[in-house]
Amino acid sequence: MIPIAKPMIGEEEKQAVLEVLESGMLAQGPRVQALEEAFAEYCGVKYAVATSSGTTALHVALLAHGIGPGDEVITTPFTFIASANSILYVGARPVFVDIDPATFNIRPDLLENAITPRTKAIMPVHLFGLPADMDPILEVAERYGLVVVEDACQAHGAEYKGKRVGGFGTGCFSFYPTKNITTAEGGIITTNDEKIAERCRVIRQHGMRRRYYHDELGFNFRMSDVHAAIGLAQLRKLEQFNEVRIANARYLSEHLRGVVVPVVPEGRRHVFHQYTVRVPDGRRDAVLDGLRERGIGTAVYYPVPVHQQRLYRDMGYNLVLPEAERAAQEVLSLPVHPGLSRADLENIVDAVNELCA
Ligand SMILES: *Cc1c(COP(=O)(O)O)cnc(C)c1O
């Protein structure tokens, strides 16, 4: 079986974890700080704040911007549930607008229509590793005085017009094992705003500025030094991993037949967290079964758009977002991770072409 995702853990990560374990200092400490500094530099931003997950990164970022009950945040319905749920955690309301069928990302031209006096933020998701179309998103945000919180959980190292994601607004990344780099569990917030960085640090650690003095309600959303040590070793390999993902994606796009391969608009660097194709004409589920029978790991990201999830239906969401709904019926992700051999890639191509061409 060729797995759909595979964490790339080597001797460096093992050695780094052993060093932390032997140091006797396991909780948030010098390695977390080192990871924050290195990741901020990688993203080209001034500050980074590590958290326990990508989900808590989004939660903390929204709180740090003062978003809460009565506020609305515009986001995409075609994403992992955590993007929208983070908006619910702070008591705000997710407002969904449809996606561009070519890129699977939020459609900037629909934003303005979704803005109300309650709108406080836009949360684009750089889905599958492809940056959202940031220029028009930033333009609308600027014009209406809205905050931009980027869900970059799938897009470490992705670029829009030569600039890395996470630097356009407040960036949130995940280090879950399937992501482009991992800390096992973990996340990180990126920002150029010193006050936001400071707010994130306080919220992450029980609302505490001075030890055991608590001015506000915070959380324990810390990362441990064990996790940060893995992250530091992984970060050194991130560019190499991304280059292999990009090369694997290029091979697949050149050889696959009968499916719609991913689009990379001019001026964007897609880092292929997922390589996602469309299988038209209602054949997706048959192709999915056929690939699994042939030993190809495959998955549907995502089978149900957020606004159609039971949780959201029960809250009264009943809008129709045709492109997100069609994508959920047609998409299929194929292995693209850096652990693939040339033979694996050939097997994936042969299997897809046999089923689809
Ligand atoms: C993975 C992911 C998250 C959540 O990250 P965790 O580390 O799993 O909490 C949020 N948004 C998107 C788009 C993701 O892919």
C-alpha cells in the first residue's frame, strides 16, 4: 500500500528528542523559543508564537484580535472543520462564501457581498498548499478595516507573488503528522504585529504576564520542548521536502489522464500538502475504490463542505454554495509526499490511467 501521507522522521529528529528527554526540561522552554525564531525567519515575519496545534493557533489568533460574540468572520466552506470551528470557539459566527472551482480557494469577488456591520475578519485558507488570491482579499480587508487571519495549516513555504504565506495577515500553521512538516502535534502563529504576538503569548499561557498573576481568561495551549525539538529538525528539511512534493506533483500532472489535475496560477508557489484532482461525471467513488484495490492510498478532502456538516445544519445554516458542494463530490487526493519512490509514482499513474483514461 502506498500511503496517502507519511511523516518523514530521521535520525536528526530522534537525536533531538533524546537530548530534550535527557535534559530533564520537557515543557515549553528554549527549544520552543528557538523554533519560534527560526519559523518567523522562514516566513519572513518578525514574530512567531508556538501552540499545541493548528486549531489552537487559529483560536488564539482570533482571540488576540479581539474577535468574539456578535462578530462575523468570512471564510471558505471547503476546508477542514477546524478553520470554521475556531470562529465558533470565540463565540463569533462563520460566514461562508463559495470557492473558485479552479483553485478550490475562497473567491475574493464574493467577499464584499458577505460583509455586514458585524464583520470583523476574513479567514482565507491556503487549501492543499496553494495560496489564496491574496491581493483582492487584502484590498477588501483594507477598505472595510477587517483583520486577515490566514489559515496556512496546509501551506508551510507556499508563496504568493514571491512572498511567503503567514506574512499577509496573522498566519496560523499546523504541525500535525500529515502536514508538510510535523512536531507530532503542534501549531504556530506568525505576525509582524508586536502587540498581537504579545497577546498570543498571554492567551496561550493562562492569561499570565507575570508569573501567577492572571489578568484575563487564558488557556494552556503551549507546545512542549519535546515537540519543538522535532520541529526544529523538520524545519531544516522543509525546503527539501517542498521541492520533492513539487517535483512529484509535476510528474503526476504530466502523466495523469482522464482527471482534472491541480492548477497553479501565475505567481504562486503551490507546496502540495495534497495533490487533489477532480474525477468528473459521478465516477469519483468508483475510482476511489479502484485505487484502494490497487494499493494506492487515497482520500477525499473533503467529502462534506463545512456549511453542510450536521453541526452547522443544526445551527441553522441552510445556504447553497454550488462550487464547494460540487468539489466535495468530485475531488480525490493522491499521494504526493516526499517518501514516494519513482516506482510509487509510476504505480499511481498506471492505476489512475487504467481507471480513468
Ligand atoms: C490541519 C488543519 C487545521 C488544524 O490543525 P491541527 O494541528 O490538526 O489542529 C486547520 N485548518 C486546516 C486547513 C488544516 O488542514
